Amino acid sequence: MFAAMGAEPRLRIMQLLLTAHPQGLIVGDIQDELGIPASTLSHHLDKLKNEELVRVRREGTFLWYTANTESLQEIISFLYAECCTRNKAIEPRDLVTIGKPYQGGEKGRTDERRKQPRD
């Protein structure tokens, strides 16, 4: 899964499909949005589909691609369990802070994590 998402175009495809979740997008819309040639896009979508990162459904003559959020949740759970809790690289309370929408620019930014003492 990580290798499939490691290529920049595939990561961009995943980001785009997540913005269109849950309906998804047809191939032409993905191509128009990202400017990827059809043959290259087909290759990237096949790679993502083979790794079960995207799902495809046929409606008439259209192929609709959607992000497989269950697989993405598995990746997040793995990273959290293996990289964060075991090694304590990130404190669990910091994940909540990281997940909150950013509110404002760099100047004058209040970062609550800086105020909390580390063990």
C-alpha cells in the first residue's frame, strides 16, 4: 500500500478522490483536474485499485472511482499503533491537536502543544 501511495501522482489522485467522497469521480474528471495523460492515469488508477486503495463501479458507460476509506483507516491505524504508541514518537493527545483544522497564519499562531511540558 505504501509503495502505491508513494508516487506523487497517485497521492494527488487519492487526495482528489477524498475530496469527492463518497460519490467519487469519473476518469475524465480526474484527468481534467490533475492534467495527467489518459494512459498514465489508467496505470496509476490500476495500481491503486490493485492495492485496494480505490474502488471502481460502473454506471452505464462511466467508471466511477472512489477512495477506499476502510483501507486508508487501516493505514492510519497501523501508523498509530506501530509508529506512535509503541515508540512514543507522538503523544496520543497530540494526534487530536494535529487533526484539528488549522486556524490562522504562521504569525501570531497559538500552538497549545508548545505550552504542554513533555515527559
